[in-house]
Amino acid sequence: MAVPVPSPQVTWRVVPAVALVALALTWGRTIPAAVVTLVAFLLGGAVLAAVHHAEVVAHRVGEPFGSIVLAVSVTVIEVSLIITLMLSGGDSTSTLARDTVFAAVMITVNGMLGLSLFVACRRDGLTRFNAEGTGGALATVATLAAVCLVLPVVTIGAPGPVFTARQLVFAAVASVALYAVFILTQTVRHRDFFLPVAPDGGVLTEEDHAEPPTTRAAMASLVLLVLSLVAVVGLAKVESPAIESGVRSVGLPQSFVGVVIALLVLLPESIAAVNAARRERVQTSLNLALGSAVASIGLTIPALAIASIWITTPLELGLGPTQIVLLALSVVVGVLTVVPGRATRLQASLHLTIFAAFLFLAMSP
């Protein structure tokens, strides 16, 4: 007698629940190597479940709302993970927020964007997107990164690459304001700037989508998306001692922990972006990549400004010289990629090369 095979829908509903049970059983405990391996597999399953449910929600609400749902969900939980690690790690985590946010910018602006463009160019060698929306998103990322991550290096109000209390409040307010304006532009005033572009240069409308899921199915996926993301970040926290010991054992700098955290947290968005590019909806990929970068800075800095009231750990936000060079190079190359409204594998390769340089220099500064 044949054993019935669970449908994919059932699988993606069960995985978040199993991952959350594992999270409850392992949270705050020292776990053996075998359990660490099992948690790693469940972490991967939760990531794939998050991608599936994010795509269901995105299909229901349409672009760019779907990208915003995933970007904000991931960023909110990323902030929670940063604060949790800073509360438990003491002064050794003073640069964790900076390292994680900068890594998120490099991953999204170069890794996700470059890989999405490369996949989108696989057929004709050329892909098209909306330069107005993508350019505005990139400009927002550049401004937020400069205000929050570069200015602390040159201000003189406090010793070291840190803001004074008033400067931190200003950076937080500016971040919230820019993020609000960006969301308003993306969803209300100029939503058409962020809609997918057809191969002939026209804008794809909602009619170009397949039949969207029902409201009930979308709401169920939204709940499961949040649960999956909670499981991803929670299990990443459970895995963090193993990650830190692994980083130390191979001789990597402590700052690389922030890179690993950003890679884990952004994995659902990265997979979703590549899937969108594979379906020739590269604008959706760019919305995910740059929208995630905007959310990562625009929401993280204000949250950290509030959390600094009770977190005694110093908050070092200023980038080092190498990081500033990589950020400037990313912005310049990004502008040259975005302005024409179309890209080839050359532009994709440039961004992937910058991302590779970031990873290499993070491991060997």
C-alpha cells in the first residue's frame, strides 16, 4: 500500500510549527552538536517556508506591497535579534548593529541585486526595469547609509565612531521620516514606478498575474510568514553560540558574526528575489533588494535609538575606511546600473564582484 505524500501546501504549513516547537525546546539551553545540526536543518526549512508564504501574500496584494510586507517583517525581527544579542553580549557587541546593518546593505545592494540581474539576463542577455523607482530607492539607501553609518566617523561631539545622544535622535528621526516618504512614494504617489516592466519596456499590470489566492489563503500565509520569520530569527539566535565558536575556530574576526546574522536573516528575501527574476519580474527583485536595504537602516536605527535608553552597551555605528570605500563604490556602480533602466550580465557581474570583495575583506580585513 502506497504511503500518502503530503502536499506542498501542507508541508509549508507544518514546517513553521515544527520549527517553533524546536525553538521552544532549545531556547536558552546548551545543546549538543547533533541537535545543532538538526536545528540548522529546521532553520533552512523555516527559511523556505517564509519564502513560500511571502510569495503567496505578494501575489494577493500585488507589487510593491508584497515586497514591503517581506522587507518590514524581516527587518523588525532582525532588529529584535540585534537587541537580544546586545543585551546578552555586553561591550563585545558594541559594533554588532553596525556590522549587521552594513552587511545587510552590501547583501541587498550587491548580492541580491547582482544575482537577480544575472538570473534575469539568462535568456536575452538584457533585462529591463523602472529607472525612476529603482533610482529613488537607491538614493534613499545612499542617504540613509551616509547619515547613519558614515557621519558618526566625522562628528566630534563624542570620542570614537559614535553619535552623541542628540545626534542619535536626529539620525533616528531622519531615518523614520525618509522611510515614511519612501513608502508613501512606493505605494501611493508613484506606485507605477515600482511595477514590473515587460520585456518590450511596458509596465505589467495586475492582469498579467495568474489568478491570485483568496483573501483567506493570503491571511493564513501572512500569519505563517510571521511565524516562519520568528522561527528563522529565533533558531538563528539558538545557533549563534555555534556560529560564534565556528567564527573563532577558523580565525575569522568577531565582526564576521554580524555578516553571518545578516546572511541568515536576509536569506528568505534573497530566494524570493531570485525567484522573481527567474519569472522575468526583475523589478520585483529590485523592490525586494533595495526596499530591504531601506528598511534595514530606516527601521533599525530608530529602534536602536530607543533601545539605547536601557542598553548600556556602547553603540558604535561609524564605518571603518574599508567599509566606507565599499559603500561609496556600491553607490557609484549602483547609479550607473540604474540610470539606463536596463542592465546586462556585465552590470550583474560588477555588483557580484563588489559583494565578493565585501565577503573577502570581512573575513580578511
